[in-house]
Amino acid sequence: MPKIEIKEPTLNGQAFIIKYAERHTYYLRVSRGNKKYTNISLSTSDIQQAHKNALTAYVKVEIGRAHV
């Protein structure tokens, strides 16, 4: 399991922006409950841009859940 190097709350605590050690891209981490998470790439290595991309990524995750 890759080690989480950076973890910042975003979207009023609904998700976290994380960065794994030895990776350059930030990811959005959304809890699915019971210690399960969905991680989606935010396609940036800039933390400011990651926060901007978070809402779009979160909506994609939630829409995906609605269709399951």
C-alpha cells in the first residue's frame, strides 16, 4: 500500500486531497464507509489546482454511485 504523504480536507470535509509518496499527482479520496475509499486522480501536481478540480471529481464519484 503506498504511503500517504499529504492529506488535506476539502469540500467541507466530504473528501480529502491526498498525495502518495513517490507520485507527483494529487488524488481525491472519498469515503465509501467501513474503511473503504474511492480515489480519483485530480490530474495535477499543484495543490491549488487540486482544490479547484476536487468538485468536478467528487461529482463524478457521486454520479457513479447513483448508477450502481
